[in-house]
Amino acid sequence: MDYFMDVTIKRNVKQYINNLDENTLFIYSPTSINKIKFENDKVKTINWHDISKKIENIDIVVKEIKKIEKVVTFGGGSTIDIGKYISHKLKNEYICIPSMLSTNSYATNKVALIENGKKTTLEAKMPDCIILDDSILKMSETENLYGLADVLSIFTASYDWKLASLDIEEKIDKKIYDMSINLLNEVMQFIQQKSFEEIINNNNKLFEYIGIAGYITNLYGTGRPESGSEHIFAKELESMIDIPHGISVSLGIIIMSIAQGRQVDEIINSIYKLKVLDKQYSYGINKDIIQRCTRNLKPRNGRYTIVDKYFNNDKYINEVLEKFFDKKIV
């Protein structure tokens, strides 16, 4: 399996995209394509919004495609997931051009798509090449920081993994566990030692940190090292309102670290330093949404977490919510 950094190159994205030929399927997000002057009438193009992330729609595209040698995506996580899935089905070359670093999807061989109305994780293809253009990434400073939420989620996910080891004797892969904890510690130190301006202007480091989190899950085979109860919360919240994954995961990290009985000040300070929650209210976050989401949580099949242990207890949930609201986060 290729290490994502080994297949990453720096290149002028506008020039590359405008020189794609008719043997290429180019999948883009409308917000990303607006960042460049697109002048290529040769390439076959798809706006991912037109097909959505529904498997049935994407499979129709796969069946209709003829004489395509490579798939190129330009966008964020949704665009990348669709391209990775299509390229996996067609068994051809895949070029990934992230327009933002909102997720680690560029560094994983899994995708999150909609199947029968439910978000489903499926096998896909790692990019054969990742093209970075710092001038493009600088147009998405807020979204780039969202991707760090999937690194900070190691804080709660690692606790859940240890809990599963104690309660149901789930085996912990020490090498993978240590890799994830070392990454978390390095990123926490990076956030604490740098100014906000230094953080948002270091896209190379953000790309590496966010990608390593994805790479660790590739090595392990599942998202267990970085995905636990906080992602259960995020998935439930995202089913209720349309909200960036970085915001929903960040809220999940705080609530679930409280549920786990952890010292939460350091992780909250890191999330605040990144200003990830600054726009939460514009997406409809309020106390009622948080309460309903937390009370709706159900265990995830095959992923034992703190949700399995305590979230059938109304008194416990009330105590967690009270402590959360006392933090004045929402």
C-alpha cells in the first residue's frame, strides 16, 4: 500500500486541470471549480452534486463510462470519496486534487457513501497521485482546520479502544495504538506552541498530520484507532442537520470526553484554538439539538465504546449534558 506522502507532488492545479484530455473523467465540487478559471472542453466532467453520494447514482455513472483511462477529482471529502469509489470500480488511474483539508479521505482506501439511505463505509482505491497547490488550499483556511478534528478524535477513540479491551477483551494492536497516541500528542503540541496564524499558514504540516491519521486506519484495517464514540455522536448529529464533519466531530470529542470522565480542558483549548466551533450556530447548533442528539445515541455494531456502557442510563446522560452545558460551549 502506497504511503500518501510518497505519491504527493506539488503542481499548478489550474494548469493541470485545463490540460486534461478526453480520456479523463473529471469530478469536481462547484465551490472548488470556482477557485480557478476552468477552460477545458475536452474532458468529461461531473459535478458531484448532480449525482450525490448515493451508491445507486454513482453505479449508473460507472456503467455509462466508456474509454476512460483515469479519474481526477478536485474538491473536498465528498468529491474525493466519489472519485475513489469510481476508480476502484473501473480499476483505472486515480488522481486526487484536494481543494481543502477538511477530511483525511485523500490518505485512505475507504469511502463513506449512502447505500439504501444509510451512510456506509466501503472499500475504495488509494490515489495513485495527490496534487497539492498551496495557493488553492489557502482559499479554504477554515475547512483545512476541520480536518484536524479527525486527529483530535484519537483522544476519545483511544479511550474507547481501551474500554473495549477491558470490558469485552477486544485486542489492542500496541503498534497501531502507540502510533495514534504519538500523532495525537504531536498535533496537540503543534497547536499549543503555534499561533493561529502559524497554524493556518502551514498547509504542508496540516496535510501531513491529517493524512497520517488516515494512513494509520489503513494499516489497521478499520477506523478504530481514530473513530469511537465521538464519531457515533457526529454521525447522529449529521443525520439531524447539515453540518461540516469537523464541527460535529469536535462537539462529539468534548461531550464524549466528559462522558468518559476525562480531564477535558486541554482538548477543549485545542479545539478553541483552531476556532473550529466558531460557525456552529450558523448550522443550527443549539442546546435542544445537542440534547436530542445525545439522547438518540445507539451503540455501533462492532465498535464498542462508552456509548455501549452508559448511554442507556438517563441519569448518566443528564449528568453528562449538565457538565457539557456548564462549559458554555453551546
